[in-house]
Amino acid sequence: MLGRIIKLVLLLVVVGFAGLTGYAYLADLSPAQSERSLPVTLNAE
């Protein structure tokens, strides 16, 4: 009985690792990019 539980836990770890790896490779985690222009005051006295 204990051997089955250990095999099940190991199977879940392997499947979870494979799922996490697939998500990291396939998911689009890059932030949205946009051009911004902000005025800057230099040497304001």
C-alpha cells in the first residue's frame, strides 16, 4: 500500500514538473510594450 502511494506522489511530481516546464515555454509572459514620451526639465534653477 505504501509503495503505491509513493509511486503516485512521484507520478504527480513528474507530471507537475512537466506541466510547469510546458507553461514556462509556451505561455506569453512578456509585458505589453508601448512608447511613452515624458517631458524632462534639466538644470531648472
